[in-house]
Amino acid sequence: MIKKIPLDSIWFRNLLIIVIILGVVFRFYNLDRKVYWYDETMTSLRISGHTQTELVEDIFDGQIISVENLLKSYQFPNPKKDINDTINSLAGNPEHSPLYYLMARLWLQTFGNSVVTIRLLSVLISLLALPCAYWLCLELFGSKLIGWVAVAIIAISPFHVLYAQEAREYSLWTVTILLSSAVLLWAMNYSRIKQFIKKPYRWIIYSFTVALALYTHPFSALILIGQGLYVLITEGGRWTKGVTSYLLASLGGIVLFSPWLIIVITNFSKFIANTDSVNHSRSGFLPLFWTLNLSRIFFDVNQGIHPLSPLHYLSLFLAGYALYYLCRNAPQHAWVFIITLIGVTGIALIGPDVLLGGRRSSITRYAIPCYLGIQLAIAYFLTTEAKNLGKYTKGMIDGNLANPEDRQNQQVRGDHDMVPIGKARQNPKAWKSIAIALAFSGILSCIVSSQLPVWWHKSYAKSRNNPPVAAWINQIPQPLLISNEIPGRVLSLCHLLRPDVQLMLLDKSNSSTNIPEIPEGFKNVLLYRPSEELRQGIETTYKYSVKPTDQSWLWKLSR
């Protein structure tokens, strides 16, 4: 435990405790003040049991509806739609595995409908990543201290904090990646000592974690491939009991996933159409996006992709050196596991972009397995390189495995060679400085991002002006807001508006030919991100003057 760190390392113990506590606190902080942006509204739409097509047909018809009624019917569970409707809605978006959405629906039905409530689910799920990371490090390195360092790195990572506060599946995916990895190693370690026949339940548990991962995110298939490659390499490419056990357990997980797999196959054309945007190349030099995204797991103040930014290269050097150090010093099974965790997903994202064009590798959340692998490598590197932790590390490696069964596993894995013991490092202050810098950069990043309603992961293009626009509308009496903007952007704004604000929503595909009649009785008639055709149609048909307000995206009608 952390309390066992000797007095000469008391600063490190305190640093770990502070960082972990702050990482937890930041996850809960200001949940209600962040913009509920486009993608989150699509999460809520699916949870409600509606599809976007239904929303447009029912509401974007020129009839007046209040913000309260719109959100109640199309953003939260309601009696008119049950969980089967949620599943049917998800079937139309098969690129989103259903587990998180079903959990979120049941959570909201139990604890009430609000933005804070649904985000709280993601926060609580994200906390499970911390013990999973600790367990994974025990299985990989046999060191509790490395586990605590990994927990601290993940806890204060600004990237993980951001996605812990999102009403989306990515905190759950992080947990399933770590959990399935830890369970695989747990099962493999016992297979190596001929315990499979006596304890097959470990592989049965692994089957369930495979299914959980696949039901959380389709990219979990890449994790499964990486784990299979790891098993094959560590078993020397031979058909061993470990390989057989892995294949049977993986097959069991796929069978458990087969109900949704059938839906994906049946709706594969929708899967392709809904993910077509990743095939469109992004302007800019793609490797700069890779280094920017890498830097964001350590330090994030909304820095851009400037090619001369030192943050990109410092992060790249730290990650690269940590992986090099891992491969040079850790036992084979540990570094092979981390390299396959990073490599399979990384190649699957980068390869198509380089060969065919696209933006997959520039989308930060897709690379979560890569970032977790890098963070584990850094945890190993920092722990083993810190001179003033040498005695403690030796004590942890030599003395913390009191259980004879665990000690036997350690001997089988060769864990006695896992950490360089008693070596005087060249410059211990440098490693201490790196640890402090990582902690400080994570804390600073979380402080800055926690104060702002919109951050890079919420898409500035879709969200940046909604908070001031909503504040402006909420201050005026009897507003009528007219818009033919796409549903996700309208819903995002509605989460910031007063419940009594009235809306007139139009389908963008035909709003230029069906100009609505503006009803009387509203003191302020506004247009939110109207198309040019809608603005001109209102001016021509009803002789209104349409002028922009002092808020971007908002126009006001006057005679």
C-alpha cells in the first residue's frame, strides 16, 4: 500500500495521494456547467428511444413546441418509449455498441432525468478504471508501486478527466480495455503453471470481459486481436494450452456478443454510411494531429497544432523513451503486452489514413488503447528510474507477495527480473522532476478546462457560441426561436435555454419552400443559425427585416 513507502520517499507518497484525490475531484466538478454538445444530445436521443428521423418528422414541422416538452420527449426516457425502442434506435446506428446506452437509460429511470445525472454515470464508471489499472500493473509487473503510479497518471490525465464527464461510452470503454487486459493476464499466469483444469473460471470470466468490451465499442475487436497476438508471441508461436484456452474464451465472448453482431451485419450499410466522415481527409499535416493528441493526455490548455510547439515534441520524446526503456528493462511478457495493445489499434488507425486518406488517426478518442499503453509504460519508467524509490521498489518486489500462490506465479513469469534493483541512477533529480511536472501539468490542465463550458472535445464549430446565445435569449421576454439547423445543434442549445422558451423548428431540406407563418404574441422573434434561403424567404414573404444580433449565430426579426 502507499502507506508502506519509507520516509525517504514520503514526498512521492504524498504526491500520489494528492494527484489521485484531485483527479477524482475534477471528475465531479462543474458537471452541470459544461455544454451538452451535439454528440451528447445524440446519446440522449437514442436513450429516449427515438431516432433522428422520427425527431425531424415529429418536431421539425413548423409547429410551436416549448423547450421543456422537446427535451422531456426526445432527450430523456419517457413512458411512450421503452427499452426495446432504445435498442431499435441503436440498431439504426450500429457503429455505437449498446451497453452504455442501455445502462444510461436504466440509470436515468432510477435516479431522474437531468444532464448532471447522466454525466454522473460516466464519472462513476471512470473511477472503475483506477482499480482496473492497478490490477493490470500487478499482473504485468508484480509491483504495487507501479500500479499506484499508473493510477495517479490516469487519474490526473486531462484527457481521461474530460471524457469522464461526457455522456458517452468512452469512460466505459476505458474500463473494459483495462479489465479485459487484467483478466487475460490473470488467466494466462495460471495457465502457465498448469492450473487451467483446476480453475477454468478465470477464462470464463475473460469471456465475459470480451463480451463487455465488444458491447461497449466496436474497436474492442482490435483489443481482442492485440491480446491474441500477445498470447501467440508469449507462447512461442506454439499451439499450447494457453493458446487453446484463449481461443475458446475469445470464441465464448464473441458468441455472447453475437446478438448485436447480427444487428451490425444486417445494418452494415448504415454502419458504413454513418462512419463515412472518417474517410474525409483533414486539412493540415496529419502527424501534427498525432503529436497534439499525444500531448493532451499529459497537458491540455487547448493548445493548437503549431509545428513549433515544444509540447508536441516533449510528449513524443517522453512516450518514445518510456517505451524504449520498457522494452529494454521489462520482462518480455510485459513489454510485448503493452506494445501489442498500442500497436494493433495504432496501425489500424494510421494505416488506412496514410494509404487511402482519412482522419481516423486524428480523432483522439479512437486511440484510447494507445494512450493507456503509453501511460503504463511511463508508470513503469518513472517508478523504476527514481533512485529514492529503489529500496521501496525492491521491498515491494521481494516482500509484498505473501501469498504462496502469487509468489509461485511471480517465479513463473520471471518477475524477479522485472525491476532494476539497487542501481544508482545517473540523475535521480531528473526523474523526480518528470514526476512532479506530469502531476503539475495534469492539475493545471484540469483547473483550466474545468472553468470553461466548451473545450476542444466538444467541437468548437458546433458548440462555441451556444452559451452566450442561450444567455442572451434567456434574458429577453416571450422569445420565439425559429431554426432549420440540424437537430443535434438545436438540442444542444435547448439544454441551455429556459424551459418556457418557444421553438419553431423546420426541416432544412424543405424550409426554403415552406416558409412558416410567424404567429402573433411574441415580443422577440429570433432566428438561430438559419439558412440563407430561410432568411430571404421570411424577408420576402412576410416583409420582416432580419438583422444579426450582437451574438453570433442569432438574428432578430423586426417590422
